[in-house]
Amino acid sequence: MPIQIEILTKKDCCLCDDAKEIVERVLPYFPATLTMIDIESDPNLFETYKERIPVVRLNGEESFVFKVHETTLRKKLEKLL
């Protein structure tokens, strides 16, 4: 079963761009799919996360906030295999 990776983001977020770049670099090595979720498209998400982005969720669980560390991401994904 593929691992679901979600990045909660919004427009003009350079930290979000960095998170996406790191996730995309790791993605080919794992059975995972990436979904980008724009918090500005959902009032509840926006209210919850506002300036607390990016958030990276692995199978629905918050795993990173603000920064994604590639080595830690790889370790977390390996545990989900």
C-alpha cells in the first residue's frame, strides 16, 4: 500500500517550495504519492495552519512543520514500509 505524503501549503511560500523539493528528491525511492494541499482553499485548514506551514503529513500524521530534513524523512518513510 503506498505511503501518502501531503504537504500543506499556500501561495508564495518559499519554505513550502523547499519542502516540496526535498520530498520530490526522496519520492522515487519509496512507494509513495505526493499531494499538495492549498490551505487557502479551505477556511478550516487556513484557520488551523495560517502561518504554521509547510506541514508535511505522512499517512495523515504530521511529521514536519516549517522545515523538512531529508535524512529524517527517509528514516520515517522506511519505518512505514
